Amino acid sequence: MASALTVLRRLYLSIYNWLVFIGWFQVLFLALKALKESGHEHVYNAVEKPLLLAQSAAVMEILHGLIGLVRSPVSSTLPQIGSRLYLTWGILWSFPEIRTHILVTSLVISWAITEIIRYSFFGMKEAFGFAPSWHLWLSTFLVLYPTGISSEVGLIYFALPYIKASEKYCFRMPNKWNFSFDYFYAAILALGIYVPGSPHLYHYMLGQRKRALSKSKKE
């Protein structure tokens, strides 16, 4: 019984990782194609659908951690996925005025390359029980994590005027719940969280990479 569950788990995770890999590969291909043919102003429109699907699929990784399907701690997975979903849906999808900014291109390319490598690595691990040792050295987050984070912070900042002017997602008093919410100040709070959160997460990922490389050498 345990053996059958292990097989089902590996089959599911293999399919999941390869499907999301395909999604991110499509994002990268369409982004580069649009960049070459039309310029950075058209990158978002070219990648919107696969980007929304691929990034939203990452929600499953939180569930995987919660039910013990993978060993990744939810405490590290949640802020990474949460921040990306916020950028994807709460900024880019919600405020079309920001979509033509050049930082969208750097964001999409940074995310896509990182995720193509990550999902293919885990896809091979689940499908074949191992991944080539050289695959670990393809971990490009040393460069792409800073470019991705910088793009995220920049896009939130440049979206602030549009957020304030539109008052989208704001909830004003008086109301029967006696509660108010201002999306503009929530966006400023998100920027504030990036300051201490990003270096901490980067340091954690460096530690994870070091342990993975050390384990690979022993094997």
C-alpha cells in the first residue's frame, strides 16, 4: 500500500512539475518573441494568459507543503508565492497602465528562466529519481533573484499613482461591518515588507543551494 502511494505521489508531482515547466517555457518564448518583434511595451500582452496560469499553479506548492507531499517548509514557500501572486494579479492584472513598463520584461524573464530550471529539476527528480549534478549549477537565482525582486519593487512603486487614483479594491466607511481598507496603503506596506524580507529569503535560498551542492558531491 505504501509503495503504491509513493508511486502515485511521484507520478502526480512529476506531471505537476512538467506541466508548470511547459507553462513557464511558453512565457519565456513569447516574451522573447514579443521583445524582438514589437518591443518591451508588448511583452505583457504576449505572455498574459500563460503567465497567469503558470504563476497561479504555484498555489499548489503551498498545499503540497501543508499535507506533507513535499519537504519544503510552508514558512519559506508562502512568502515567495504570495509576493508573486500579488505582483501577477494585484499589480499587473489589476492596473493595465503599468504593463508597458520595461520592468515587466525584466520581471517576466527573471521569473521564467528561474522557474524553467527549478521545475525541470524537480520534474526529473520525481520522474527518474535523480537529476544530473550539473543541473544544480544551473541555479541562476544568484543573479535572477535580485533582478526579479528589483523589478517587483519597482513595479509596485510605479503603480502607486494608479492605485491611488483608481481607488480599486478600497473599502470605505461607513458600512455595516464598520471596517475600511485602502489598497494604496496596503501597497506601501508591501513595499516595506520587501526591505527586510528579501535579504532574509535570499540568504535562506543560498543556504539551501549550498546544502544541495554539498549533498550532490557526497553522492
